[in-house]
Amino acid sequence: MKFIDLFAGIGGFRLGFEREGFECVYSSEIDEHACSVYEANFGVNPYSDITKVDPKEIPDFDVLLAGFPCQTFSICGKQKGFYDTTRGTLFFDICRILEAKKPKAFVLENVSNLEKHDKGKTLTIMLDSLHELGYTVNYKVLNAKDFGVPQNRERIIIVGSIDGFLFDFEKLEKKPVISMKPFLDKDGSFDYLNEDEYTLIDKKYINVQKSGLIFVGYRNKKIRTVGVRPGTEHLSRVHKQPNRIYSAEGIHPTIASQETSGRYWILVDGKVRKLTLNECFRFMGFPENFKKVGTIGQLYLRVGNSICVNMVQAVAKEIKNQFFTKGVNVEMTEPMQFLESIYQEAIAMKDISEAGLTKKQLDWVNAIVEKEETQKGVFTVTFTSLTYKCLHPEQDVRLHQANMEGGYSGRTFDTKYVTPFLKSKRFYGAMKESGWLTRSLEQNIPYHKDFPGKISNKKVKEAFLNILDDIETNKADPKKYLKAIIKGSVVEKSKKALVLINPIEAETKLSINDIMLYLHRHFYYKYKSRGASILPVLALYSVYECIVEELKRFKGKKLDALASHTSSDRSSGATGDIVVRNEDGSLYEVVEVKFDIAPDSIMIEDAYKKIATTTIQRYYVLSTESPIDEEYEKIQAVVSRIREEHGCQVIINGVFPTLKYYLRLLENTDKFVERYLYNLANDPEINYEQKLAWNIITNEEND
């Protein structure tokens, strides 16, 4: 069983797999000091730049190992799928090698925060990239303290199989540790603190934390002040990590790569001393005879940046058992096998229509998928019901509780199989435990078309009940529905994971003319769907967010949140698209935006009706079209009358001239670009096509 060791560091991954009989055939690491330590221990210098490695030069292997850096990804608009979105990152080089060599398995490692990095988008893109390459993937956050070392060190481990096996993390052999004492040096030259250099807290405040740490004191250094209540010195979080003291009776906090001076303080037998370098390596599972080359600071950096060898060994053992060993029962449970198989079939489809459903059936599927994130319970229950029906065709899945006559336990099946599967694939509809915990769905009433459960979205409720009725009454194929839901969900997820490109980051200086060019092309991009009229509104609102902070005439004024663009002014309660108010809430300035509609006198009269009873000072009508010649005099007459009767200035102007004028007033136009991108990403009425168009436009300009 051969493996390659990418981002090899000092060889923590290699040691763990070699202990289980795997053979290393290739290593890669770019840090020169890490390479020197690696060479001293393994007899080979792994120095190479992974971005320049040709996969053809790598010997054949069975398992790829990589503890890679975490980076944010950006969907660049080329529409080539998730795999293409990783281009330009180090993760892309992992994908590149996997695609070329197609090893049996891979194991990737990263910080536990990868789950939440960039609001979960980073991990989502990674997993979908790996799925596209044909791998069945599972992941879990593991803690070093569960694998025979006294360190609270959480890391995410991602395991993939080319043969369709879902790695079972529950089978990992664990050896929890609760104390540092057996791992400490018994003698040597220790770095002790003088008693006047630290304070031990009162015993009544000492307790074993959930992590296994026991905070017992702190060095007499300046404590945190921001957001800290007086008299809380006994709390560990009040003190910076290098000043905290932990009891050797508990376990140690994470050994960090940033702490190159090794300031880890422990209380041992009544004295406070620094953790030794050897103890740090021991807390990571490195062997006693591991050769340490370089300065003390370099070695603290290396060990803090490494991986727990014992944890790797436990993973390696199960990789061998689950993916390689003959004669051992490595088969997954039937539901998991089925779900993995149908998932691969679904993502291989070009689009949802390939599932073989009718238009009406696809409409039901789309209703479920489009509201997956907000109607998680319905999504999960639908997914579970279809899965169970595929595996048990004789069961009426509308009878979702075991106490119903002829029923089954949908909740149990969901909790055991479906929800873990949905989590492993990063479905937005994945719940913490089970969809059946949703109050509107847990009722002891069959899911017939008259089901009374109060599902908030009427369209989703009808789609859910119609799908179940279709497979039971009309004998529709549940597998077709399941594939359509999976494919639809993956497509929707790709849309939500899109990150807008900021052209400022690609250029040293973005001029006002450049910004105007981007906006014009964005407004008038050839969209297939409707709704582009909101873009000028968004741009003007973004510039208003900037000018209300900078211009004196807006001092003490407040900008309203952007109202719904699709609602009429009457239903939304708005007097225009952009509203600025006085401190007392009265109207100060309103902007109405028209896209490809020329202003006329009737439009101005209608506007006056909305503002006649207010104290408004200015009312703008901004359009991308100029008034026709015969309307100029009529418009001016109405504007003059409003000025005389009310006092409000009505200003008719073009969208682009106004934007350009306000941009010239800004101290930093980069702020406008940032606001426009933020609003573009977060406004619920902006669709995927409009976001993608921005990326395509900016890419074309940069190319």
C-alpha cells in the first residue's frame, strides 16, 4: 500500500501511515527548514513547489495525504463547475494530482475552522470538487486528546474513496487521555517562573473544562480590558494564551505554530514551568528518537504546524481495514451504499431534466429544492421518504410513524442514515438530528394530501404532499425523484457558493471611468431572466451609503434599508426606491429610479401625489433614458408648480451622470465598489445570473 506525502511538513502524516505498514513513494514540501528535519528523519529531501509538479513525474500510489493550507475560493464565472473554482489555490493542485493519478483513496487535514471558513463556502466547494472527481467523501473533526496524547487539538479530517466506500469514522480506535503527567519529562533543565511572576487562582474557581484543560493561574502580565468585567481574573479567556497556566493534572491546549518561543506554562508538583520542546513533540505523538534539526524557535514552529501522529495512525489503520484488507467485512450498510450510488448518478447528470420526470413533477421538485435552506424539515423528510421507498417498495412512506397501522419509523431511519449523509455532502437542508423533529411534521397523522401540518410555505407543502402521493397512488418512480432532488440541490448550492469578484483586488487603481464601464455592462448584460432593473437601484443605493457618511448636507440624516423592488410603492409603503430621513423620521430626500423608461409629466404628477403631504426637500427621478423632446416643457411646468406649491425640488436626471457625479465627490471610490458587491451578494432579489454576469464582465476586463 503506497502513499504520497504532500505539504509534508516534518513527516507527521508519514509516520502515522508507516506505522500501519504503508510505504511512502513521494514527498513534497516547500519550507526549507521543514525539509531539513524531514531529511534527517527519513533520508529524503522533499523540497519541491507543488504548483509546479507534473503528476506524470509522481510514482503510482494508492493513497494521497495532504495537510494543505486553507484558502478562500472564488467562482470565476467560466461555468465549468466546482472543480474549476479551485483554480489558483493550493487545493487545486491536490485535485490536479487526484484527477491524473486516480488513487484508491485520499486523506486531507486542516484546521477545524475549515467547516465555517467563508461561511462554509470553502468546505462546500472542496467537497463538491472531490465528488466531481469521482470520490465518495466523508469528513469529521477529530481531537488529538482522543488518540493517546494529552493535547486538546481539533482538526478536520477528510477521507475519500474512489471505490464508493464512505469512510466510517465511528470505527476509529480511540484512547482518551485526561492528564499530561505521564507524558512529562521526569528530569532535565526546566525553565521555572519565580513565585512573584505569576498568580495561582483560588481553588474554588478551579474546575476541569469540557476540553479537559484545568486553568489554574496566570503570569502577572497585562490582562485583556475590552469587554472584560472587573473581578474575572480567574477566567482563562481574560488572559492571552502565553500568559495562561494550566495544571498538569489536565490536558494541554493546542500547541500553536505562531508560538515560536514555546511559552506554554504548566503547574507541576506546585511549581510553574515552561513545557519543554521534547514534551511538545511527545504531545504530538512523535517518537522519542525523532531527530530535531534547527533552532529552538524553528522547531516550535514546526511542531505547532504538524499533525498528531497517533490520530493519523488511527485513521491509517481504518483506511487499511475499510478500503484495502481482503476477507474483512468492509461493506457499508445498504442505505449508505444506495445513497452514495444514487448521489454519483445524480451529479453525473447534465441537469435536473435528465431524471426522467414530467414538467409537473419537476415543478414539485424545484419547489422543494429552491426552499431547501429555509424549509429544512420538509426537504429532509421528502429525501428520507424517497430513500426508504427505493429500498422498501412495499412500504407506504406516508405512514411515517411505527405506531401507525402498517407504518415505519421515518425519524429513526433519517437519524441513522439520511441526516449523516446529507451532512457529509454539505446539503443546505441537512438538520442537526432529524427532519421529523420539526413540529409541523412530527404529528401522528399520515402525510396524505389533506395533512394539516402548518408548513409555512404553501407551495412547498403542496409539492411535498404531491410527491408522496405520486409515488404511492400513481406508482411514480421514487428513484427519479431522488436523483432530481439531489441534482437540483447541487445546482442551487453552486449558485449560493458563488463569490463575487472584486476588480479592485486585481488592479492597482480602478478609475471612475472603469467603474462606470463595469456598471453599464452589468446593467445591460444579455440576461435570460427578467429583473435587471434592480441593478441601477442597487448601484445608486450603494453610492448613497457612501455619500451620507461623507457629505455635510446629510449630517444627522438616516438612509432607509432598501425596500422590495418587486413590490409596488403602495404595498411596500415606500415613496421611492431610495429614502433618506431626518432625525425625527420625516422625509428628507427620495430617489425614484427608472430603467429604460423615459420620464414624462404624468410620472412627475404621480410622484407629487406621494410626497405632497410630507416635508421632503428633494425628489429625484433618475432614469437610464432621457425624456422625449415633446415632454421637456410639460415636465418643467410640473416641476415649477411643485416648487411653488410645496417647496420641494424635483430633479430629473440620468442614472449614469448622477452616479458619475457622486463618485467624483467620494474620497475613496473603492468604498462604493465594496458596497455594490456587498449589496449584490446579499440582496434577496438579485438572482444567480446577475451575480455570474458581474464575474464574467470583470474577468473579461482583467483578461
